[in-house]
Amino acid sequence: MMSHVQYVRTQIYLEPQQHQYLKDEAHRRGMSLAKLLRQLVDDAVGTPHRGGDLTGLIGLGRSRGGDIGSHKDEYIAQAIEQHRRGTARPRGR
């Protein structure tokens, strides 16, 4: 069961171009402006995202030493090649 997160209502003043950028970015990511701001603050202080983020439930998040970030292009190329050949999974290191 997920716990309910409590929020504190906050009012801030932004320059018009800052506000438009954030609105556009939130729309691009498919989330509210408020959620985008919470995630940006979480990123700035190094805390995991809360409030509807399911990465912890499905085993994503901190890599614990995985190498996918440093080898993603190689893995993507392998996946494409294996797809072309009709085999199932890319090979990891």
C-alpha cells in the first residue's frame, strides 16, 4: 500500500520565460508543472523522486554498479542486430 504524500502549498515568482520553459518542459514530460518542480528539487538535493514514481517497485533507480549507462549504445546496437536476426535478447557484459 502506498503512503499518501503531504505537500506544502508554495507561491513563487518566475520570469515569464522561466515560467514558459517550465510549462513546456512539464508538457513534454507529460506531467504537471508542480510535479516537474518537485522532481527538479529532488534532483538538486539528491533525493529520490516521490509521489507516483514507481521505479522502486519495479527494480529501477540506483544502479548498484550496473554498466548500462556506459554501454547503452553498444546494447542498443546489439538489440537491433538481434532483432534483425530474430533472436531474443541483447548480450550484456
